[in-house]
Amino acid sequence: MTRPAKGMKLGWVVGSALNPHFHFHLVILDGLFSQDATDAVQFHPASDLGSRDMQRLQQTLRRRVLRLFLRPRAPR
């Protein structure tokens, strides 16, 4: 795991108005991680995925994300 450089801090910028800003949220798949019986982690590049594989993955992700958004939430 990469550690942040010494002295780096998380920050944000707040404007004085709620200006609309159109943008996209993307999920870009470049691979996945697996863990073996010894807890060693290995990265597997996604270079072998074909068009049909990407379509199936996109459908699965869309279904799971929408399911999360539609799940009933307890009132706060």
C-alpha cells in the first residue's frame, strides 16, 4: 500500500454559491485482485477481456449499483 508523502493532507474547496457543474462518474476496470490460501495478493490485468465480457460486466455492475440505491434505508 502506498503511503502519502510526509506533510500531505486531505482538503477541499467550497464556493460561495451552489453552481451547477455537469460531470460524469466513471468506473474504469483495469484488473482485479485475488488472494490465495497464504493471504498473498496478486493483480490480474483486464487485458484479456473482450467486448462480450465487458458487456456482461457492465450489466452486472449496473444491476448491483441500482440495487444498492433502491434498497430501503432506515430513517435518521
